[in-house]
Amino acid sequence: MLFLALLLAACGERPPAYPERQPPRGFLEDPTHRAAGADLFRRKCASCHGSPAEGRSGRADFFQPPAMDFTAAAYRTRDPAYLYWRIETGKNAEPFRSRGSVMPAWGPHLAEEQIWQLVAHLRGRAGG
């Protein structure tokens, strides 16, 4: 962790601050929630990020910055609170707003449980 912090400081890049929160115990590992998250991802996110079957969407690189590739192994261990926050706030938070992100804020449109279901899906979708 210390190495990562030093590396980010050296690059002038700091991870954004986000609120601490915890999913309900066992939620992220529950196959029912992962399946519900996969369905939500297919309906709400795949048009930009790509479906699990196709990998990354061709549309993803159209955006600047590009839409995230959730098949990357890093998402398996990414802090669930960070993923929740990114889904909830979308482009409305820095540094994403100033970088031109087009990610919609899903917080006003999805229930807390649905956002956690997306987080469960993303962590399960990531390569390992």
C-alpha cells in the first residue's frame, strides 16, 4: 500500500476521496445478487462497457476518457465502496468531471441494493 501511495504521489495523481460504506455481509458473494447485477449491467451498462460475452464494447473507446474495461483483474480486488461511489455519482465527481467523463450518475435511478448488485457483478466479472 505504501508503495502505491508513493507511486501515485510521484505521478501527481491522487486517488479520489469517496465515502466509506460496507455491503451487507455476504452480499457480494451471493450468486442471486451477482445474477441480478449481471441483468442490471446488461440493461444499463453494456451499451457503453460491453457485455460479459463480448468483452469490451467497441463503443467504449469512443468516449474520452474511454469507458472502463471491467474484465480487468484489478476490479476483482477494487474497494467495493469505490465501485459503489463511482456507480452512484458517475461523472459528477472529480477528477472525472474535469476529465470529460460521460458516465451517468446512477444513484438517483437505482436503489442501494441494485448498486451493490452491480458491484457484486463487476467483482465477479473481473479476470483473476
